[in-house]
Amino acid sequence: MRWIEDTHTLELTARNVTALTDKLDDPLSARTLVSGCGQAMVRAVEHTDDKTIEGAAAERVITLTRTQLQDLDNTGARVVVAGITVISLPDSAHYSTRSAGPVYMPSSAERTGPVAETTFHHVCEVCGIDEILTPEAAFEAGWDYPPRMGQFGVISPRTCGHCGMNETVWWALTVGGTNPGMLTDTQRATIERINGEP
């Protein structure tokens, strides 16, 4: 996903739209994505009469309903939310240099998409430990890390087996009341690393 400040435009790839729709169906999912620059967040909801959508959009938290996500399922489609234009693009527009990666659904523990039994770089965003592990080895060691926990390129905790998630970017954005404009440089760097996964 990409936020374009000059035009107040949010670009979502087909992968982003699918991930948000799938996560909308999972009651354990945070149902949010954060732009690579950390300046905008999109949140999926079933439907809303919520009068805070406009205020949230002013803080660059864009709320999309299931119906709007269905509209965006067509490449090139546009919806406007509180003066922000959301555009659907093909995956190649953002992911031409990296794999889209698998999607993990927390409630069912199911993975969709390609899951290679290969090693990935794991960095704990709390203590900074840095390891090269397979997804299975990381999961067994207690890491909260894609593809077993969460989805590559989507903000969720990236912690080792010794650290809690209450100091993660995900926690700050979804539980701690931090909006994207309040993120620290370290938190923005973490978002950039997550958006560059795997």
C-alpha cells in the first residue's frame, strides 16, 4: 500500500484488498494495514455509521467497509472516503521486486499462498535480537513472526520468544492510541522493514 500526501490518495494492491477482506472474516485479526511510509493506516470494518470516519481520515486512518473492499476488488477501481481517494492497483505496481508471501489467519491457523520451508531474517522489534530461522523453528522458539504468526508485509508484532507485544508498533497503533503521525523514527523503520518482507 502506498500513501501519496500531495493528492491525499491511498493505493492498495490486489494483495492488500484480499488481505483486508480475509482478515475482516477473522475475529482475531487486527484488520489493519499501515503504509510503508507509516503516514497512513487503513482499517477494514463490516459496515459503519460511525461519525468518526471523517475525523479518523483527518489523522490518515482510512476506514473501508466490506462493500468498498468488494468494489476495490476490480483493478483500477476507486472509492472516496472522507476526501481521500483509495485506488486499487495490480500487485505488480508495488511488489515487482519481492514475493507477496503467504497470509496467516489467526483463528484457523491456516496459511494461504506459497509457504516455502526456507530461512527468513527474524528481528525482534523489542530487544533487537537478530536470527536466521525457518518458519517452523521460529514458531517453536516462540517468535511472533510470519508466516506462522501474521502475514508478511502487514503490521503485526515481530517479537522473539522472550519479549511481549505491548512494545511493538502494532500495539502502539491498534491498542495504544498512537496515530501514524505520532510514530517515532524507530517505529517508522520497523514499518519499513515489515513492508519490505520477506
